[in-house]
Amino acid sequence: MSELNSQKGYLYARFTDTACNFGNDIIELATRSLLASYRIPSPTSEFDSFAPETPKGEYDFVLVPGCTMITAGQNPGLNNINTLGCPVYC
């Protein structure tokens, strides 16, 4: 991922802000630990995937760490993620 050293940075989708789900907490902890162990820079911006809106901005890519899917469509913040015009990595 050469995008990690770019000017725009990356957007990180969180799954733990407004939902209480221990599976998501484990995924979040593991993802952040892995990124730190490889000295991956912190995201430029983060957003709650359960929020109704997809954030606006220019990013090199979006990192979606994954979540436990209990209800289809539960993450409306991801519905329009493709409008950012950058790669999305899950």
C-alpha cells in the first residue's frame, strides 16, 4: 500500500462508537494493534460507520476493518463510500 506515505492520508471506518458489540470491539482492538505493530500512521480522519452520513473529503483510501454483521444495512455510513472516489480496503 504505497498510499500510506501519501499527502492525503486515509479514512478509517469505526464500528464501536455507537454500537455495543463485543465482536466489533475485538476486531477494532486487533486491527489497531496490527496497524501499530507495522508502524502504519494513524488515519487522517475517522468516522462512525453506524452514522447516517458518509464523511466528505479527499483521501488516498478508506480502511474498513470489518465488523460482525447482525442486521443487513446496519452501517449506513458505508452506503455511499464509493462516492469518495478512492480505493476501499476491507
